[in-house]
Amino acid sequence: MAIAAASSVTNPARPFEPPLGPLAAAAVGLFLAGLVAGTVRAGGAPFPSPFADAEDALAYFREHSAAVRTGAALQYASAIPLSLFVAAAVGRLRRSTDGFGASLTAVGGTLAAAFLLCSGVISWVLTVPEVNADPATVRALHTLAFLSGGPADVMASGVLTAGIALGASSGKLLGPWLIRIGLGIALLAMLTTVSLTFTAAAVVLPIARFSGMAWLIVAGFRLPRP
């Protein structure tokens, strides 16, 4: 019994930790499903841009409220596996590296999940008949949904990516090429903040978003478990 007790002390049980790769893939899959399902339910009509004509956006939210609600619900749901991914990634980095990368991952990931939730909730509110009856309210909420789910979420996702890349670099957990790509994507994501001043820069948002999503999936599958 003494030997067994000593063995349990020197070899503690590994704590439960969900796999990072599948969680990242689930978060991305739900987000993309929201885009696709919303477009399909709207009969192929694209989601309106907040920079487009206000009357077109008003008509879209009135005529395709079911499509908007579906997309909003899936976007909201994508924050759940993302939150789990962030929690697991932070724990893994803290056990294997210094504290800065893990802390940066926690901050960026928490903000990214929060902005996704906010954007999904605001988009859902746009489907309420009493809300989309007022053009000014629709314009305000539509813009707020875009800002939270667009520039704010992409910027926060860049901080998340930078945190994982820096933490993996200090602990030599990922290959140098993957770390450099991650830091480049993170920089691009943070630079999308310029779109708040120059709306033409918003074209960079999907590039930073989807490249960042792909990187998180790859990094999630490649990060070793300590």
C-alpha cells in the first residue's frame, strides 16, 4: 500500500482536458454553418452590409427574419466550443510555457467569445417585429452587430492567435513556420481595427477571420499535451 501511495504521488493522474483540434473545428463549423444556413434560408440573398443602403437592410430583416435568426443562433452557439477551446489552451500553455502567452490567450479568447455572443444576440433582436419596424433602430443594431461580430471579434481573435503562438514559441510546442504564420495572421487581424476609420479596409476582415480560424484548427491538432 505504501508503494502504491508513493506511486500516486510521483505520478499524479493527468487532469481532464478536452482535445483542442476538434473544439476549434466545432467552433469554426458552427460559425460557417450559420453563414450558409442563413443564406440558404434567405433564398440566396446575401446578408446586408451596414455600409449599404439603409432601406435594403430594413427590407432584408423584415422579409428574412427566420434566416437571420438561424444564422444568429448558430453564431451564438459557435462561442461555446470556442470558450472550451480557450480554457483548454490556456491550461495547456500554463503547464508548458511561461505565463505571458497563456494570459494573452485567455484575454483574447474571452473577448472573442464575448463579441461572438453579443453579435449573435443583437442579430437575433433584429428579427423581432417591433424592432425592425423602426428604420433608425434597425440601422443602429445592424451596425452594432457588425462592429461586435466583425472588427471587434477579429481583433480579439488576433490577440488569441498571438497568445497561442507566443506561448508555443517559448515552450517550443509548435514548428517555427507555424508560429510565424500565426503571428502574421494575428498582426493582420489587429490591423483590421483601421476599418473603424476607413471603411474600405473592411475587405481585409474576412481574410484575417478565416485564415485565423484555419490556423487555430491546425494549431489545436498540433499542440502537444504535456
